[in-house]
Amino acid sequence: MYVPQDRYVWDFWLIAHAGRYHLFHLQAPRGLPDPEMRHGLATVGHAVSQDLVHWQDLGAALGPGRPGEWDDRAIWTGSVIKRDGLFYMLYTGTCRAEGGRVQRIGLAVSRDLLHWEKHPGNPVLEADSEWYEGVEGSPFGELAWRDPYLFQHEGVYFALITARRGEGEPNKRGCIATARSEDLVHWQVGPPLEVPAGFAQMEVPQAIRHEDRFYLLFSSEAGWVADERCPRATGTFYATAPTLFGPYSVPKPLLGDPFYAAKLIQTFRGRWVALAWVGTAGGGFIGGISDPMPVRFKADGEIEVG
């Protein structure tokens, strides 16, 4: 397990490049009076590995903006993709002036995955009230618009985003928003994926295609599960669909406590594994990234981990 001695680490995203896996993750100092305080102090850390087990810590990759900027409070979850020799990172930001209540998405660009420059036009992605809930009317007192997951599909770049629908039962408005782009800079927000309504929040999404199915992963706390067909458990869920946009099946649990925000990764050897961050275990908060766990895709569409 990757557990830096001086920092909590949690949500993460990866990109494979030149024989190494680059891990980007949220981080905050250990020793806080309450581990929940980490969210308001989060920056992005960076580590590399050749086997997903042994990691070399490369320090901070991205931090909050200068006072008064849109991301001057904390930096949250994102993802990275390569295009035309450059690396593009979408990331979540909040500002102090709004008390962190409004989440927006910005862009940073790098040539080497080590040095990142924030785009001057940030934020590049904001929630569209045509489909998505704002601060007013939210039982959480915030505008949910975070955790962008980047990928390319049929020649177009897409981002899947943690959001909430603008209508419906408040405890079932959690959704996965979509946005599309030709250049990773200019984005068009679209409607959410067609997933059965049943969660208050659907965090840290990921979508992959395996054979003839699309698999959607997201994570939720037990108190956010409102669909009686799903177990009220904290952890990562998955659903399947014949197309990227759905309709998706009723979500099933993939990994539960103490694991959260799991991601499926195809190794350099072509095997599929899962990584997740480790939360509370053994009476204390761990704040580390698990070792890889083997994944098996079954013929009926189910996934087995371990």
C-alpha cells in the first residue's frame, strides 16, 4: 500500500507513459485534529511506479490558486489524458470567497507530467442549470460539479462529472454529467448518463469498454444510497450498458469499506486490476492507496475483484 508518512492520500487518477504509471492523488498533511479537515487543504500529489506496488514520491503537482482566484481554496479530483504530445489535466477547484460551496473544473497542461501550467481561461467547465442543480435547493448546500474523468470515444473527448440533477427526489438526484470537446479546452455540457436514479451523490466516476459492454464505476456513502435495489453500503458501485450513454443496469457493489473510489486499470501486460484508496480501518483513518487487486470480467457482465 502507498501510504506517505507525512500526508493523507485519497482520490487518485493514473496515466501510463514511457513504461511507468503516473499516479496523481489528493493529499493533505497528516496529524490534523480531524481527518475530514483534509478536504479544505487538498492539493494534488504525484508518484510513479513500474508495477503499481512500489511508488516513488515526486511531491506536489498542483496546488490552489492565488488569493482571489477561482481555485484559491482547495484542489480536488481530476484526470489526465495525452493529446498531440501534451498532457491535459482536468481538475476540480473551489474558492474561499464562496466558502467552497461552488465546484468548478479547470485545466492544466504539461509536456512532461512533472511541470503543470494552469490554463489562462480557467475554469473551462461549469455546471449548466438546464440539467443540473445549483447551490439553491441543494440539501448539501453546494453545487456539485467535480471529479472529471477524461477519455476519448469515437474521436471526441468526453468528461464524466459528479453532479446532481436539477429536479427529482432530493435523495435521488445524484448523477454522472457529461461534457464533450474537440480540443480539451472548449467544452459543451450535455445531459447526464442514463443511470437508474437512486443515489444522492455518485462520486469519482470512471467508464471503460470491455468487449461489447460499457462499465460505469462510481462511489457513494451508505447514507447516499436511496435505491432499495442496491445495498446501503459505502464503497464503489458499477453498472453496465450497451452504449456509453446508457441505459445502464441497476448498480451493483464492486468494493466496500475500507476501500473507496476504486479505479479499473489495464496493466502494461494487458491484465485488469483495481486500485482504491483506503479509509477508516483498525480504528483510525489510513489515507493510502491499495496494492493492485486482480479483476475478472464474467460472461454475464459481472465483475469480480480479488
